Amino acid sequence: CKVSVLILSFFQHALNSGVRRYHVAPVLCQRAKVAMSHFEPNEYINYEKLEKNINIVRKRLDRPLTLSEKIVYGHLDDPAKQEIERGKTYLRLRPDRVAMQDATAQMAMLQFISSGLPKVAVPSTIHCDHLIEAQSGGEKDLRRAKDINQEVYNFLATAGAKYGVGFWKPGSGIIHQIILENYSYPGVMLIGTDSHTPNGGGLGGICIGVGGADAVDVMAGIPWELKCPKVIGVKLTGKLSGWTSPKDVILKVAGILTVKGGTGAIIEYHGPGVDSISCTGMATICNMGAEIGATTSIFPYNARMKKYLGKTGRADIAALADEFKQHLVPDSGCQYDQVIEINLSELKPHINGPFTPDLAHPVSDIGAVAEKEGWPVDIRVGLIGSCTNSSYEDMGRSAAVAKQALAHGLKCRSKFTITPGSEQIRATIERDGYAEILREVGGLVLANACGPCIGQWDRKDIKKGEKNTIVTSYNRNFTGRNDANPETHAFVTSPEIVTALSIAGTLKFNPETDYLTGTDGKKFKLEAPDADELPKLEFDPGQDTYQYPPKDGSGQHVDVSPTSQRLQLLEPFDKWDGKDLEDMLILIKVKGKCTTDHISAAGPWLKFRGHLDNISNNLLIGAINIENGKANSVRNALTQEFGPVPDTARYYKKMGVKWAVIGDENYGEGSSREHAALEPRHLGGRVIITKSFARIHETNLKKQGLLPLTFADPADYNKIHPVDKLSIVGLKDFAPGKPLKCIIKHPNGSQETIMLNHTFNESQIEWFQAGSALNRMKELQQKSS
């Protein structure tokens, strides 16, 4: 609002004239009352509370604070008494808002309905981006998705209206781009039911991916628990230039830290190099922090963020952030648990893969490496866009590359697709000519949605099992993720490198040094792309795709048909019976990497995200059974026959037999997909024992009343065989920090005992005892009433 900006300018002048801050700030906040978003004009940014909490904690800890600590501790439920120790204590936090994408929102809203609460306690939104399959092009694919998913979209729209949740209709764009454009701001704490929620760190917010049960806690007004994160500092020096892009920063960091190196930590970027990166470039870097297991990632508030806020209609937020900037940057002298230094001036373009996002290669080397490893060098498809790289700047840099090729009569040798991140981005690149250039070079513009990035790709150019290579500007490249073909070698890089490689058609092309041949027979070299980070004109908002929740939704009706194959109301899980878990069978002992894609596949299974029983038919179908080296083939210990994993689990459940899963390192890596925890619980699973867990998945398991346990000695993984029986003893004395015993019973009658660790705190133990966190919430509500 203009009045607020004038008031802020007046006080800024007063501050610059020497007026002491603590006389001004309270009056400033009281008068300004800046809204978090123009979609919620009565929900205000509360920097006063953030400042108050930070001052309490700083006095207690008596040391400089990192930026991450300021924002996290600034949202503590009880800053005066909360025990704080990085990597050990659990924090009780009060996030500012919640965001949910449509695939995860179904289960989150079903759980919220089960809670019995009338309305969400914090601003919350639903974003329809996951259920639109890439097939023919934007408009056709969107129409088809609206028809196929009508029942689900109607459920989400009416549930949003009833419980006070804003609803972004299909076609609006990808959740993380919408958040960056409308909801993230410096100092916000936002939780989202998608692992790439950290994208919002590009605007200086602490944005964390969680499961739906965590989101329900926040929407219910209950303090949200998070293990106090460690802080990894990434110091950036130098300046980005040439073909090197923000994407190369995180591709380099992923190569350094690997897919689990950031687990339990926030990645905090700082240093003089930060200012050479655009706001949307910072978001790209934060987005892919999920690929190294980080809790979230963040950049300090700076002029690039201020510029982006102004261009997206939020100059009032930028003006307020300027006043509180000391709380939106790290303290001088703050200490990090680990420091990585990257000189941006020396950083080269990277491409990571295949099959894992941390296998880093300079673009200059990838052709030779591919030939040596036997990876296909011919590129079948290049894909740009996604929540990671679909900004105006990204599209502009790709168009700059494409324009050069067109000037020499060339088009893409590979198939080429473009996914705009939001309706605003789509409309603006259409207006400014970028979309037409990308079409002319051979591109197909897809719907404003996730599409091939999350497996929503009706790919026709290959058959399943055919070995091939694709290059993308996405974030993940796990086996079969994009097209369900385990032989697709997917590589992740920047949009401009994807475009250049798609024009050349081969991994052996290095745009920094190699030449192309135009239709006139003359050789030419592509120049490094240059493009505006933001449009010269204002953004074109495109079509209005937002549904405001009514002030009173009590009269709204939410439809869930008892015969629906897409939606199913939830039944509470059974309570713990107070006994040890004895003689459990082993459903599967997993060999190697087991991501949430392996545990609960996406792609065609997305349509069942609101129906727990139906989607449970994909339980662990992608995991490799160590007994026979096959996927979706396990021994039924009761019949001795091999069969699909879900069928075997259902048989055990029918026979009243509890079962366990044995996993390897970083089990549950990848998505925030809580279905990967709901499904084993629904089908009778009680324990998951691994060498280590990915953060979100471990929390999701606890929320659903399962026991995620780790080997005290990782070598004990080798002591358990698929034909053994397991007993977990000591549950009557289950306590934080106290290991549990596992008795392994071998078929020959011998036994051995191993120790298992856990990270449960007192309230999480109560979740297990109650059967789930939702059950525990209901118990507390009943006591309160």
C-alpha cells in the first residue's frame, strides 16, 4: 500500500538521520501492517515478534547467530525456555503458513478432516500442479487433466472453501513458483507438503518440505516439531559469468556433499558472490538443496530480492524488510558447523547424472565420460522448465541460445519441451516473444505444471527398456522417475545447457568450445546467453486462476463418495497394545538405494493419492530384493512362494502377522511423499530398520505410528536375512535416547541380539503409543474439551 511505503520512507529518513532504532521499530510495525500476500490482506507480517524472539535467544546463547538460526529461533513457541542445541534437541515452532500441492494435499486435507477442526489456524493454500500429464501440449493437456481429475479437483476446491484454504486451480503453475511470486518473503517460515519447498529460500525465507501430517499440525495450530538443524555455510566469492549459471552452484555442491551430506542441516549461502545471483537464481539453488538431504536452504536478504519483490507487486514488503534487515542477514562472526567455499568466477557449467543428482561432471567432460561408461551420447529429448528452472530469466537465457541457432538455420536435433513455471511466466514469455522463439527452434510448450519432472509424461518416442539419454533442467533423475523407463539415462543441468545440447543432439558437444555448422555450411560457435532477470515491463498475470476461501465456510459440503476409486476417508490406525513386537516377518530386505519413488511410485499412481487402499498396491514395487536381485518379487514366508510386495503384505495383514522392512543408507531419500509411510502402516508394517534415514521420511514414519530404527552398528545389516524373524524388545521402557534390542531368530533355531538406535523424543513416543500423530491429536482434543 502506498501509504505504508510513505510511512516507511519517513522512518527510513529518520533512521538515516541518527534516530535510534528501538524508538522507531514498534511504531513502524504498528502503522505499516504489511500483508503477507495481497491474497490475504488481513494476515500481516510480524517482524516485531521475530525481532523479540531473536533478542531473547541471542541473550540466552550469548553468541552471534547465523541467518538460519535467526529465522528458525525467531519462530520458537517458547524462546525463553526452549532447549537449543544444534543437531540434538527438538524445537517447537510456529510457522507462518502452509502450502500443499494437489497430490499431497489430498491426504493432508483428508487428515485435517479427520481431526474434526472447523478451520485452519494459519494461512494455507492448495496448488494443482502434479496431476497434469504431458502429452500433446499445454491447452490440450490441461483440458484433459481437468476432465480426468474432476473428482479430485472438486474435492480439493470444496475442502479448501470449507476449511479456509486458498485454492490455485489447475493451470495456475507449479507450487514453488507460485510461492516465490506471491507468498515467500524474507524471514517467513513456511512449510510445504513437497520436498522442493526450500525454493522459497531464494527470497530469504525458511521454507521446509514436510509430510501432510506435519502440515496438519500447523494448520491445527499445534506447535510443529523439528530437530534443531545444524548449519552448513557455503561461502560464495567471485562472480557468475558466461555459460555458468546458478544451477551450476548447486550441481557443484551436490557433487561435494552427495545425496545425504546435508541431512539434518540448513544450507546457508553467504559471501560477496551472492550479489551476482538473481533472486530466481537463488531460488534454483535452494530448490535443489532437497537433493543433498538438507532441511532447507537460504540466502540473505539483498538488493536482488528487493528488486524481485518490487517487480512482483510487493514493494511494501521490501520496504519493511529494509527496516528489519539486521535480522534478515547473518551476524558478523557467526559460526557454521561446516564451511564450503566456491569461487563463482572459476565455476564451470556442470551436468549431473545419470540415475542420481549428485554424480557431478563438468559439461566439458561429459561426452568422454559417457563414452567410457557406455551411456548413450545421442540425446533423445531435452526438457526445460520445472519448479527448479522456469523463471523469466531461465526462459530468456534459453531463448537467447535458440535465437542464435535459428539465425544460422538450425533447429533442435533432439525433441525439445518447455514447461513454464506459472501462468504469470507463461503469459509474460508469450508477450515478450520467448515462447515463440523456443517453438521455432522445435520446442513444444507444455502446461504450467510439473509434468515430466515428476513422471507425468506420456512418452511415445521410445519403448520401455530401450536405452536412451535425456537432458533436463529438473532437479531429480532417479531411475525411471521421468518416464517410468529404467533404461532412460537422465542428466540434470541448466536450461541454457539443455537448449544447446538439444540443438547439437549429443552429450559430446561443449558450447564453450565447440562449433556447430549452419545450413549455409559455415561453422559458428554459440555465444554465452544473456537475458534480463526480470521483464522490462510489468509481469503479465495471465488468467485469473485463484479461488479465495469464503469468510465462513461452515455451510460448504465436501464430497467423498464411498464408492470412489480416487478418494477415501481415513480410518484411525490401531493403538499400540503395550507389548513388544515379537516374531515379525521380513517383508523385504532392500538392496542399495531406496527412494520414496521406490517405496511409493509416482507417474500413473498419482491418481490414487487420495485413496490409501488403492495406492497401497504400489508399496515398494521399485525396491530391489536382496534375496533375488529383483524388483517387486519377495518370498511369502508363510507359503514360500514368490510374489509382488503389496500382495505379500496384504496376505500377512489378512493372517494377522506383523512385518518389518530392512533398508540400506539414506532410506526414503527424495520426495516428501507421506504415502511411503502411510502404505506400510496400512498394510500391517510396524518397523523399518535401516543404516540411515532421509529426514522427511523418518518423520513421516513416526507420524503414522511406525518405528523407524537404525542399526547401532551398520554392519549388523548383514546379520539379518529375509527368512529371519525379528522381535523388538524394550518398548515398555521406550524413552528418548535409549536404544532398543532386536532379537534375530534364524530358521535353524539360533538367535542373536543387536542394538537399534532411534531419534524419538517424548511427544513422538506418544505418537507411536497412540497409533499415529493424528490419533494423539484427537486424544489431546478430547482431554481439552
